[in-house]
Amino acid sequence: MRNESALAPEFAVPANRTLEQIEKMVIVQALKCANGNKAEAAQMLGLYRPTLYSKMKKYRLDEIKRRSGESSASPDSGIDEPRRVDATV
């Protein structure tokens, strides 16, 4: 059973923010709480994992990781980053 108040004690909605700014902040907070585990963060937020990926792309959250030198690929998926293919025949 999912804990509906998983983010409640650690996240307060700031005043004078747009819905998009708040959504981005909530996603970042969920990812931090889940130690970067996207499946767990999606579950905490009540989202399907592909929906979380779409929102992360929308808010360019993967680009931030790439700029800081971290890999954005999750070890279990293998679909986040393109793979190099040797085309030698």
C-alpha cells in the first residue's frame, strides 16, 4: 500500500509559484527522497514511470545531471542513453 503522505513532512508548497514550478520542485524532491530511483519516485508521486520520464524531460531534469558529469541512465533500464554500435562488417 502506498503512503499518501510520503512527501508531506518534507515539502511545503511555496507561495507565489506557478503550478509548473511547484510540479518541478515536487519531482526533484521525490527523486531526492528516492535516492535517484525513478521507479520509486514515480510511485511516491502516484505517476506511471513513463509519465515521470516525460515530466523530467519537460523540465530538463536529465540535462542538469548530464551537465554536472553524472550519468542519467539508470542501471536497470538501458534505455535512457543511446548506445554506441560498431558497424564494422
